[in-house]
Amino acid sequence: MGIQPSWGFSVGSLPPGPLNRISDVPGVTVGHCTLAGGDVQTGVTALLPHPGDTFHEKVPAAAHVINGFGKTTGLVQIEELGTLETPILFTNTLSVGTVSTALVRYMLDRCPDICETTGSVNPVVCECNDSGLNDIRGLHVTEAHALAALADCRADFAEGAVGAGRGMRCHGLKGGIGSASRRLELEGRTFHLGALVLSNHARFDDLILAGVPIRQRLAQAGVPPHQDRGSIITVLATDVPLTCRQLGRVARRAIVGLSRTGSYCGNGSGEIVIAFSTACRIPHDPRGDFVPLRAVHEDRMDLLFRAAAESVEESVLSSLLHAETVTGRGGLTVPCLADLLHQAKGES
């Protein structure tokens, strides 16, 4: 969905894909399981890189840590081997272990050779801390919730305060899941690059909407002062043929999109990026001594860098604009940006 025209502003110069979500990359789907009741405001979000067997048909991937205050699992092997072999799951900080176990069970059910006739599996689980709105110490996320999110994966998925994003706060407002994409033309063919974020970072006073500081739009918002002690997880997907090294270059451009929304990546914030390409599959079992790989020319990488920056920027804003106001643990209420903008418009 990204930013809707009704909001009166847009992001960047490249055209969005038809859904303006990461699922504009063919085969990529996202699902949620949301826990929303009283003190429990949390959940799980799942991303499938393709609809096939991700373990036996891996995709090239890279990981980049902008600021490492985080507990994501699976990055070491991605960095070493340059492949992604499981879905990517998102949840709250204290539920990483539970969700990782669920993802392992999910993979074992589909791949009976794991730890029998072949090696182990590298589950990738990402997190942000939702302890303000959510009773995180209650450990309410179960393996069943993770499996439900995996079963819910679709191209037309929801954004905002859903799934893992239910209890997240972004720039002091209600954040969560956001997504956007950009359409690319290379050699007469259409490709896409898309982003998905789990936003739980940054300060309200620093927020920038399409180049305009939030203080100029919402001078009387009344958001309490707070420090940048959250995190943001960013996943970038594309169907452009890229090597894992090139994907690392693209992943590092996520910081441009985050900076454009006003984030400076504070000391207590975790900014972690995973990027992958669906353009080729890398077989788990060798079919020969070599793996055929294609890659875009380095002189064309600027197009992907721009697409990454624009889609990340828009994804952050989309997570804010699609979220609703949520009241959670201890009666804490976190307002949503859409309501504040509507109120400001009515007052002007």
C-alpha cells in the first residue's frame, strides 16, 4: 500500500510497483498473527522469500548491521555463505527463542533430511522490543502463533499495528509493519525492489515527512519526550540478479531511507538489514562443481541504491500512517500519525 495519494505527499522519483509492497517481487509473501487484548499487544510476522522449498532452493542474501543493539538470529551464516534458506520471522525481543523453535519445526516438517543425511538449518528471526505497550515479560507468543503467521502469508498483506508490529512505537507514535516497492527497468524488462520494515525506533521531534519536519506539521501534538532506544528491522527483496556482495551494497543503502525520515540510529537502537534476490536459486545439494549466477553490471547499481533508499523511507512512513492508536499495558495509549494529521488539518 505504501503512502496513499490522499495524504498529499509522495516519496522519491521512481514509480512504485502495482501493490507498493515488498510482495511486488514475484513469489514474496507476508503473513501475520496478531495478539491484541488488554496488556497483550504483540504478535508474529512471517516473510516467505519464495513459495518453494527454501532450504533446498536457497536465494542469494546479505545482512548488514547499522547499529547492533539487537537479538536477531541467523545473520552469521548469511554473512558467511551469502544465502537465505528459511522464511524470515519477526516478533518481540523475548519471544525470539520460541519463534526460532517454531521455525525449526516448520523446516523439519518440510525437510526430513535436515540433521539426518545433511546439515542443520539456519533459522532467521528478527525482533524489536515492544515492552511499553505489551506485557513482554508474560511471554505470550507461542509456537502456534508463529506457525499461524507462516500459514497466513499472502501478497496482499496488512500494514501498521499488525503481527509483530502490534506493540511497536516509531518516532514516539504507533509504528509497526510498513512496506513499499519501486519498479525498475533494465534491458527492456520490468523488475522490482521492495522493502518491509518492523519500525520501533527514533524520536518524535526528529520525524520528517517527505522532507518536512514533523514540528512544522504538528506543533501541538503533545507527544511526551523520549529517547531513541527502539529498533528497526529492514528486509529488502528484489528480482534483479545480484550477487551476495551486491546485495550487501544494497543493504547498506537502507540507512539513507532511515535518515530521510529523521533517524540517527541511537546508541540503544538496533538497525539491522537483510537483503535477498529471487532471481536465482542456489541448490542445497551440489548438481555439479559450479553454480551458474547472473549479476547486474556495477554501473547500473545506482538504480537499485535509489530504489532501496526510497522504498525504505516510504516503508517507515507507511508503518506510521497505516497504524491505529493502541492502548496497551497499564493503560498506556500511543497515538497514531493518521489521527494527529487529521486533527491538525481540522484545526487549520
